[in-house]
Amino acid sequence: MKLRGNCPAKVDEKGRLKIPAVFLEGLKEYASMQVYITSVDGVTARIYPLPVWSGIEDRLAALPSQHQGKRKFLMWTSYYGHQAEVDGQGRVLLPGLLRESAHLKAEVDVLGALDYLEVMNHSGMVDKLKNEPLTGDEMTALGV
């Protein structure tokens, strides 16, 4: 099952995100409720099912250790990264450092990104959509 669409959600006072039911069902298909939560920009959180994250690590391991893009990606994703488990109530604790950096408090948007979830502060998401529209060239490059 692909993770797709947008569901509004809330982060509680303890920093736990209640994963929307539609996405929770998709995560269950990975046979583990272990996830890796990280960010590549400090503005959005990415929640990867652990098998998906392990595949990314395997691809990165094949690159030379001096590869500049690999080093930067690992620096960002390690700095904000945290392995977690979705609890029996469908909640996951977002790392404090990332919660603060991305302003992930109260109202957030959870977006499906095919094989991971992206979580963003609601007002930040609205601003991003207004200020960074999808261009015709990008649509053509994507073949859609």
C-alpha cells in the first residue's frame, strides 16, 4: 500500500503524534511498527517505516565515504534522527530537537509520500504551498 494523501493531526503536550488511521494501516503492511523519524531540512519531519529506512542506508553504504552528498544527508538525518516504535494507540514520540526546529506542536499536516510520511506545521504547509507552486517544467519532468 502506498502512503498517499493528507490528514490533519495533532501533536500532544508530550510530543506524541497520533498517526491518522489511514496511514497507520499503511505502516502495518511493513510488518513492523518500528520507524525512523528524521529531517533533511529541520522544517519537516519524515517518518520512515524501518525497512524503508534500512534500504536507504544500504544504498548510502554503497557510496564512497567521501561522497559530499552522502555526508551532508547523513549529517542532517543523524542530527534530527531517532528510531521509535508506534505504540498500541497509534502514537509516536517525535524527537524534541525536531519538534522545536519544525514547530511541530498542536496542529500539523501528515502527508503520504509513497513510502514515508511527511509531517509539517499546518501554517508552514499552507505558506509552502502558496510560495512554492509546482511548475509546468516540473510536471513535465515528472511525466504527469
